[in-house]
Amino acid sequence: MFIAERYLISFAMGVFALFPVYLLSVGRDEIFFGSISAAGMAVAILIVLISPTLIRQFGVRRLAPIGGLLYAAACATVLLNELSGVRATFPYFLSYMLKSGGWALHFTIGSICISALSSDADRPSSFMAYSAFSTLGLTCGPLLSSLLTRYAGLGTLDMFILAMLAATAGAALSSWAARHAANIGEADIPNNASIARDLFDLLFSKSALFFVLVLLSASIYTSLINFQVTFANNSGLPYEIFFGFWAIGSVGSRFAIGPRVIRSAADRTLPLLLGGMVVSLLGFHYSPGHPVIYAMASLATGITYGLSYPLIQAEAIRVTAPQSRTLVQIIFSLCYFLGLYFFPFAAGLVSVHLGYDTLTLLIAGLALLQTAIALLGYRTIRRKPTPTVVGSKG
């Protein structure tokens, strides 16, 4: 049920990939989108920062469906702003802040639920499946939107109605699943936990390497997703190629070769995957006017990102003591959202003032930095049979 919920909310997230196109159609530009993305980042970070307190006060079960409901409210805000005929600026900011807060809460609580329901042995495969359906939903959103707007005569706003319904259904599934999962309560934070001390200790623990890696991964991911439609239109390419081949690579690789990746040594496999992503991202730089190169770059990036991201998440939890794993996932989410919502502002500036050629080189450079950090970081973090104990919850 949690996987089905992730798919539905990710589908709604995929529809929001059309938001830059919608903003351009009403006279806004990429820098404006970067601005509202930065506002969304502030809300997402706030939600993640207060999530330990929220979990301790309300518990994981009660919080599980709230993210989907916030996402549905974000879609409703866009619709109401358009129907009003005013197209005011503030509702655009409000909708993205609701969307960002909803995704932040869903992303954090959902991962905590999956981890709590998984053993150490099957946690990497659980994250692989969870991420696979997340990517599937994300790519189905714009692809289905393209088909419906092109052949069924629907508009972009109709897609936001569909996204609102999907997010609401996801929240309902999450609520049902959380109530019926017996051991979800084990992920709650006890009242006697020293949250501030444990969070500080984790920032300087073995998990810190993976916090940096996910920050860079999120920056790459958000650039690919949020600016893909405008990049493709600017390059004379159909953006459906990206979302289709990205989905095939990301989802297919997780099911086809994910189990083999899980069984391999992460200190060798992860840098290899990140290095492969450098090459695949460079393909976007040479893709304008070449649909085949565009398709191959999308496929290869889907494979390398699709396998590396859940591996980063599983490794961050593996090197942490069981009593601190909920807090590790909260920091992991914080780093993810820093990249996800802050970097679009930088990417928007680069795309407007320096062009998409520079932007594609920039994201390939981020992947190269990831590879270097993973290679150097694993020199001090070697695979061990027991996790490192970090902090205490009393």
C-alpha cells in the first residue's frame, strides 16, 4: 500500500513538471519558477526540521496521510487561481509551498515506514522497489498529460485536477496502510530522546558522506525534471523521449539488475554508477537536434541514477545504529530537499543568462564531483558487518 501511495503522489509530482510550461504560457519565466521553487524549499526544509517533533507528538501513523492531502491542496490552489481570472502572484507561491511541504512530509515519513517494515537484509531491495514506483509515477504524470492534452483535447489545468485526485487517493491508501502495519510504531521517537544531540552527532558520523551525495543527486535530478520540458522545446526535441526512456532505464534497471547491485560491494559499485552518470549526463549536452543521442542519454541516466539513489539511501541507514535510523532519514530528507528546491534557482539563472549548453555541463560536473566524493569517502568508510552506533535515544 505504501508503494501504491508513492506511485500516486509521484504521479501528481510528475504533473507538476509541467508547471514551468504553464508559467511560461501566462507570461512568467524560468527565474520566476526558480523563485517559487526557493520558497518551496524553505517550507520543505521547515517541515523536515520539525518532523522529529511532529513524529514524537503525533506518531508516524497519524502523519502518514498528511503529505498527500497537502499535495492535493497545492493542486486546488493552482486551479482556484486560474478560475479566478486574476492569476495573482501569491497563489503560485502558495501552491508550490503546499506542494513542497506535502512532498517533504510524504518523502520523509514514507521512507521511515518502508525502513521500519524492512529488515537489514531486504531494506536495499525495498528501497529499490519504492524508488522504482516513485520514478514510474513521476514519468507517467507528464507522459499521460501529453497524451491527454494532445489527443483528448484536455488542457494543462485538467491535469492538475487529475493530480489532485491522485494525491487524495494516495493519502487514503497511506492512512489505511499505516493503521494496519503492526510495527510502524517502532519508528516513533520516544519522549526521552535527545534529538538535538543525536542530530548533531549524525552530521559528523559515517552517514555524513551519504548526506553530501544525496544533496548532489537531488540537484541533478531537479535540473533534469524541472527544466526538461523547456530544454527539449528549446533544443527541437520532444520531451516525451526523456520521460519515456528515463522511466524505462530507472524502473527497468531496478528490477532487472537491482538485486545484483544490492549483492555487490557498495564501495565499488556506487562510485562506478556515479561515474557512469557523468558520461550519460554529458549526452544531454550533445543531444540538441539528435533525438537518438537524447534517448540514449535519458536511458543511461535513468539506469545510473535509478540504481545509485536507493543505494545511497540504504548505505546511509546501514552504517547507523538502529536507534538512530529515523533521525538519519530525516537528515537524508533535509539534504535531498536542499538540492531539490534550492538548485532550480541556480539552474534558472544559468539557463536564462548562459544557456542550456552551460546547464548541461554544470549537472555533469555535479556528477563528477559525486564520483570523486564517493571514491575518497569510501577510503574511510569500509563495509563492516555491524553498524556504527551514533547517539542514543535514552
